[in-house]
Amino acid sequence: MEKKESQDMLEHNAEQLPNTYAQEENIPRLQLDMFSMLDGHRGLTQVGKRYSNSITIIDLMPRFYRGIGSRIPISKAGSSKKSAKFENRFRFRGEECICTVSPAIIEDKDPKNKETIEYLAFPSSAEELIEKVIFMIASTQGVAKQTIGGNTRYVVTFSLYQIKQYLKEMKSDKSYKQIKQSLLIIRDSSTRISKNNGDRWVEITKDVWADSVIEVSGNGRGRDKCCIAFSDFVVEEILNVEYRQVVFSRYASNSKTFTRYLDLYLSNMWINANINQREGISLQTIMESYGKRDKSMITKRRDMREGLKELTDRGVIKFVPSADSCINEDGEEDFIYYIEPTDEFVEEMIKANAKKKGLKVLNSEIINGTRANLPKKISPIYSL
């Protein structure tokens, strides 16, 4: 089976709706409120599943540095510091794309002599996890409008204490200093996505975040209040309902970075999952979108099997399948894994599909001017 055929099995063909970002103020506000219309429990200590929203193109693009070497002392970068970047090629919805990431500049202590030096810092797995926590907070607490640096933005407000507590839940404890550094890297690094338009490459997306404010003040749980602003690109994705409900409490607590990614990949792409029905996933396709395109096949297959094993333990798939060898459309060796969903995963996908369909209907009503308010309460099985 070719890679394209395997990818098409799980392809998400999202309906495109008009962008309303420039419409009158109350309409985008109402649509952004829809971003927090989730099922399940929201409190940190409540028993049950915690949900979040996943913006597919953001969560599946290879924009995080995988492996060792995400930070480079500027003194060692030399003349290349202005052009420092990494690029990953991948396919999204059948189109060839390039993700280009430029680093942030941060200050930190040299581990050898403890002197403070400047580093070029690429967003890595640590920043990825913190970003997912921020999106979960935005999905549960909502998004507010605020002026930052003279610009009106839609922002997520939180404290460093909140981030730290959620990371502890995921068995990933970080110091306040590490969290602050990650927030700076998230904000100041730059991401560009381009797609092949036949005879030329065209930029289609930009950064995820626009700006942030960190207030080092307060005491106890209220200390270090922060806010970080969505970029216009992210706001447009939200307004066009290009997001899906996902089980945050499951994927974020997976022990390995790749397993978290694989869980999110399946939650976004396997929208037609059915009981007792197997679907094929391409090793090369997933590793490209994860950011491990250039790793050895041995490493890729090892990581895939470990990820599938953990997803089996977590109740996403029923068993770890063997892999079928093939040659994909690029003439590369590939392996297809025919996975079978658990009843619980199928139930979650049905619920997420109904939620997205209902939000699309609400979105159309808002655009057409036939709805002025959102439903006050959404039950876990109500499709809107």
C-alpha cells in the first residue's frame, strides 16, 4: 500500500467556513466563546476525563525540535546565528509542505562554569507540553480580549503555579524558572509553513503566538500571573471551527513524547474509527509530521512500536499489530500498521465528531445573524 493511500484512510476533510475576524466585535467574541464548549469535568482535582481542543494543523505540523541540541550557545553559532533555523518537510491533507522554525534568544547559566550566557533556543518537547497545557486552559477557562503593546489581542490568562500543577499531574515537574524560559521560547521563536503550489512555494501559515506578559508578583497560588496572545492565524482557525475536542487527561499523561503525538494524530485524523474495523497508518507519514523524517528506519520502527504499545495500555487501540513493508509514492521504504480501535476510543471519536458538527452549525447561525447567544449548558452526548 502506498503512503498516500494509507494517509487518505485517516484524512480529515474539514469544511471551510468564511473568516469573520474583521466583523463587528461581538461576533468573534461569541465564536471564541465556542472554543470552551467542552464535555466532561474541568476542575484539576475532579474525577473523570479532562478535555481540550486540538487545532489540527498546529498540533500535527513538525515545528518542535526532536532530540538533543535544541539550545546552542550564541558564541558557538558564529556568523550563522542570524540564519539559524531547522526545516522539516511533511504532508498535510495530501499537500507537500515545509515547516521552517527560527530560534528564540534566551539567557541561561553555562552548566560548566555557571556564567550567564545567551543561547539560540528552538522550541522542543518541553515547550510542546507546556503549550498543550496553555491550550487546555484556553479551552476550559476561555479566551479574553486584552491590549498588549498597543495591539488588541485575544489572550489566555494563567499563572505559573497553574502550569506547574498541571505538569505535575503529567509526571513532568518543572521549576518556575524552566516554565518562564519555555514561555519565552514559545513566544519568541518563529514558525513558517509553506506548501508546494506546483511551480512555487507559498507561505500559508505563520506563528502560533503573538505576544506575552509575565508579571513576577503576588503570593502563593496567584503569583506570577501571565497572559499569552494568540496570533491572527490561530484566531482565524478558532473562528472557522478548525479544532476538535480531544481527551487531554489521556494524551498528556502518556509517558513518551512520541506517544503523546501519536495519540493526538489519531484523535485528529481517525475520525471514521469504527468498532472491529482496522485502518492502516504509515510509519513514514507519521514520522515526517512528528519531525523525525531523517532518523534511521530502525529508530522509527522502535519508536512506533513503543508508542503503539503504550496506546494499547491506555485503551486507544486493541493490540500492537505487525508491520507490512511497502514502497511509498516517494520511492521510499515504508511500513503500514493496521490498527484496531477500542470501543472507548470509537465512542470518544463519535462524541468529538458530533461536537464539531454542532459547532459548525452554531458558527453558520452566528455568521448568518440568526443566533445572538450560545447554549448555556451542553450535556456530554448533546450534539448541539
